[in-house]
Amino acid sequence: MSPLCVKLIENAPRRLRTESLLGNVGIKHMVSDRYVWLMWSSAFLVPWSALFLLFPKHRRAMGWASVFTMPFGLTEPLFVPEYWNPPSLFDLAQRTGFDIESLIFCFGIGGVGSVLYNILTGKVVRPIPTTQRVHGRHRYHRLALASPFAAFLILYWMPWNPIYPGIIAMGIGAIAALACRPDLVRKSWIGGVLFLGYYAVFLTGLQLTAPGYIDRVWNHNALLGIDVFGMPIEELLFALAFGLYWSSVYEHFTWKQPV
């Protein structure tokens, strides 16, 4: 390196100097923080598209689940900046709390989460016989489906980070759903673990493609501060709770069962 280049680097701001030195050894961020959330949320559409194309028997469930899940992206103002504060497209999250990426994210995880177990086990859904629908426990069918939403509205007002009532509410929803539909117990538990592993792969990809992004964006001071391989435990608990509830919600809502 020439003396002039050395002088310029020494006089540069620390951030630029660090980036220059990292660039010399071939280590640098693969993408600007401004676009990480967009790229990460869009990445969930890749397996979604592959499963939709390769498994036509599950297209209806995937489409239904994704369309139903997508509006939950509108709850993002509840979590920004209390839980995290990701730079977003057009700075929407910072200016309004809403962002396009959350809608993409919710769409992507909803469809895959609802069919991952069935695809991996080779099962398809069939209607429950009418004679079974009159069972006494099905009197609480609608209550079980609505329980996570009611639980979240109650728990949200407690003095804690909003991610925790979200996790607990989905856990309550899973328990209520299984009490109403015990035939879905196996699918829910295995589906929850499968989605946890699936989500962890994407978090690992985030760590590799945007080093330090989790540290910069998540509000660690308001969380438990427990990391698992660099991943906030809240993210993993969210994935598990989401998988437990959402993996069987299509069958529960449409009176069907995997066979």
C-alpha cells in the first residue's frame, strides 16, 4: 500500500477505516443494513415457492395459511422499537412502525409452517367425518381458535416486552387447539420442532450474510439476554410457539385431519 493510501486511511473516520482494513483481507458486509430485512424476509419466499410448485396437493393449505397470516405483519408497530428496530425499505419502520418486509415475512412463514409436517411425512388432509364433529369437545372449537388473540390482548398490557405475550399467546392457542383436537397432538409437536429448525436455518443465514446485524437491530437491553449460538432465545421461542400453533391451524379451522 502506498504512503498516500496509508495517510488517507489514517485520517478517515473510524468506521470507514475499519471497512477499508476489512476490505483488504476480503471481509466485509455482503449487503447494507438498509436492505437486510427486505432480503431476509424475501428469502422465506424461496422455499415457499419451491414447496408450492413441487407439492400441488398442499397448495390450497399453503395459500390459505399465507393469506391468513400475512395481515399479522401489520402488528409490526407493536414491536418497533420495543423488540427490534430494523432499517426498512423507504424507512417505513422508523417513520411509521409499519413496513413492507413484515407482510412478506408473515406470508412466507405462514404457508410453510402449515404444511411442513405433512410434506415431510407424506400425509394429505381429508375432511373429518360428520359423526366426529358432534363430539362434546368441539363445542369449544371457535373458542380454541380465538384463544391466542384474546390472550395476547390481555397479556400485552403487562409491563414486559411485547414479544413475550406473543410467544405465550401462541402457546396458549396451541394448548387450547389440542384440547379440542387431540388427534392433532402429534402433528403440532413435531410441526413445532420442525419449524424451529427451519427458522434457525434462516437466522443462521442472517448471521452469515450480515455479521453483527442481530446485535445492531435487536433491543437486547429489553430482552432476557440469553443467546443460543448467537441467536436471541426469544426468536427461537417465537419459532417454536408459532410452529406448535400454526402447524395444525389449517386442519382445525377447516375440519380436516392429516392421513
